[in-house]
Amino acid sequence: MTRAKTAALMECACFLGALCGGASPDRSRVVGEFGAHLGMAYQLVDDLLGIWGDPAATGKPVGSDLRRMKKSVPVVAALTSGTDAGYQLAQLYQTATSPLTDEEIARATALINQTGARVRARRELDRELHSATTCLHTAALDPDKMRTLTALMTYAIDIEQGEY
């Protein structure tokens, strides 16, 4: 779902921006790939912050995605982990009514942590950022365009939003 939404939107915007800016179709494709990886990274950050973000930085209450029982990347990773904690999370999601209570949010967060899904999502975020950076270098853009797209990546991801 993430690839079909956020990543596809960013890929299209970057591809068309490069093409309209005079880049060759091949270079535009690589810049589009940068956008797809950036879109995935952006969604991963949003999903991580939706569970573990600092409310003062994000403006969202802790566990807001869990409260709504959103099936974010960490939740899906936990549910498909094959662990006892993943099974317990599935049971919680099946039996609880939305919105989850504060107690249920705390339990869900603990279960997700037990499955290793937070660590897996963070590793996937790092892979997407590395792939985005690789695409930028592969595109061999002039230094000004490279700085602009690197700034876009930094702004979109905003690692300073909180510890996730």
C-alpha cells in the first residue's frame, strides 16, 4: 500500500520534475526512483512517529496510529512476524474496538517492540534513504540540483522530529 501511494506520488513528481526540467528520459527515471525511495522513507518515518514519536515534536498524541488501529508498516511487520507477540497483537486487534484505550495502546506498543518490528522498520528506513542517496549519485546531477534534492530529502524525513 505504501509503495502504491506515497512512494508512487513522490516517484511521479520527481520523474516529471526532472523531465520538465530538461533531463533525459534515463536521468528522469533515476530521479523518479529517488522519489520512490524518498516516498517510502517518508512513510516509514510517519509510521514510526505514529507509534513512538514525541508529541511535542509531531503534534500527534503518542500511539495515535495504534489508537485508530492503523495497519502501519511496524504493525504489519509485527503481525506477520510469526512470533507469540505478533499473535497476541493480532488477537488484540481482532477483539478490541476502535479506538483503543490507553492501556491497549501500551500493550500493543510493547507487543510490537517484542516482535522486533520497530528495529525492522528502522532498518528498512535506513535502506530506503541509502537507496535514495544512491539514485541521486547515479543521476549525476549538477551540484545545485543535487543540493536541492538532498535538502528535499532532509526536509521530508526530518530526523529531528523525535526518536523512533
